[in-house]
Amino acid sequence: MTNSGTTSGPIHGVLLSDTLDLKGFYKLEVTDETKDVLLLNPDEVIDPSAIRFAVCWLPGQEAFAPYPNLEMAMSIGAGVEDLLDHPGLAKHIPICRVRDPHQAALMAGYAVHEVLHVERDFEQILRHQEAAAWRPLPMRAPEDLKVAILGHGTMGAAVARGVAAQGFSVTVACRRPPAAPLEGVTYTTGEDAICQAVTGAGMVINVLPLTPVTRNILNKDLFDRLSKGAWLVQIGRGEHLQEDDFLAALESGQLKGASLDVFRQEPLPADHPFWADKRLRITPHIASDSTPRIVVEQVLRSARELAAGTPLSLSIDPTQGY
């Protein structure tokens, strides 16, 4: 597979991340089939002016400074807010993102796992196992638990499908009525959609994109609308969570606990109080991830489109934020 639009050597790209070895983790190595695209770590770049694109995951504040001729930045994940808000990335530079068809299924699996773990109290069952105690726990009908899902993009729709398949009562907050609504799922739309969806819910799953409207959306007003002792599954973006309101809701018992996969600062610092809080289930941003094969394929596609001067098929709309 070659790029017919490239005639003067490979297009050069740089891999930018403060937290992840992108080349090693995603196996972004040059092979006989990818000689038209050269991917370099910053310490491998000899001529920064030759770099035309960057492949990114949480790049540092000065990450883009050495490269004066950037024409594209690409996120290896679904979220692009770290690029949209980056002070070193010029606003005119188009942003692309990986769109992995497997991510939605992985996200749904995580959400269903957390709902079942909490609803069936598998934490207590594990303690019984450790004590060699045979103590069955009472159950309730799945339909007795109202689950509010915030967001109905590719991820939110997959989460709704997975949770509804377990028999739980699912209400989804979305911007507009879905083209293919799921049978038995309730949808709320419009400006008041989130308030309607979370009212009386025993569990809320956040899968919203990060926009100016959704920043700090997980706040006191939302928590107060939940049923007493509700559980939060936070798999959207770290900036969705108003942490002071969240901690107050935990202390008052309005929230029983939460499954947190995303944070304002990642990696979560070792001294952050969330780690030691037994009411929280902490995972390191692994609710879903882009698979290495898809990352390689889509990075190559975007690089070749850039080299050929054709439209970038994986670009995002900066006004929408995704």
C-alpha cells in the first residue's frame, strides 16, 4: 500500500507524548509497506523543519515548539481536548483523531462490568470469599435500577445497548432523538435532557464529549437529582467532574461511590486522595483504548492524505470538539 501522491521521499511525522511510548506501545515502526511515512520520536528528529505532522497523546506544553512546519496533529484516542486547548498548537492546524470501531464495544464492556459489580455487590462477595464464608446476598430485579447514560454518540449508544441488554431501566440523555432508538430505552432530548435523565437514577454513566457546555457537568445540581446512595461511572473526560461537589456528595451519602477512569490530571498523582478512598474504584483510563492495528492504519491513512493533498478523512470539527 503506497501513496501515489508522494514523489520526493517519505512524509515525516513526530510522536509526541509525555506519558506514553507511542512507538513502542502501538508498534509504530517503519516496514517495507510503510516506507512512504516516517515516524520519529523527538530525539530521533534531525531536521525539525521537515516534520509535517504530529501523532499525539497528552503532549507537553512545549511539545510543538520545535516544529515550524506542522500541517496536522493527530490524537491516538477519541478525545482531542488536549490538542484543541494546547497553547502551542496553532488554531489553523487541522486535528485528526483515531476512530477505532472496537472502542465502543470495549467501553460498553467496562460500563456493564461496573454496573453489575456494584449492583450485585461483588465487592462484598469477594470479602466473603476471603473469609471462607458462604453468604448469598439478596438480589432485586434489574428493572428496579434506573441507569442514566449521559451522551449518545458511538460510545454512548454502545453503552446503552449493553446496559439495557442486562434488563436495567435505561434512560439516555442526548442532543437529538436517535435515528435508531433501542427498544425499551427512554431518551431525553433538548436543553433539559440531562436533568430529566438523572432525576431519580440509582446509577449515572457519563460518556459525554468535553465541550464548554459539558465542562463541570458532574456537579452538585446533578448529584442532588440522583436517588440517595447512587453510583457514578465516570468514563467521559476528567474535566466533566467538579471534584469539590463530588467529594461533598460522597461525604453526605448522596453518592455511595464511583468508578473513575478519567481524571483532570493524568496519570493520577500517587499522592492524590482518590487512591486511598475505599468508596472509589480507580482505573487508569482503560475503559477503552485504540487498538494498535487501527492506530497504525489510521495514522498511515492521515499521513498519506496529507502528503497527497487530499481531504483529511479523520479530521474533527473544532467547533463541536469531536
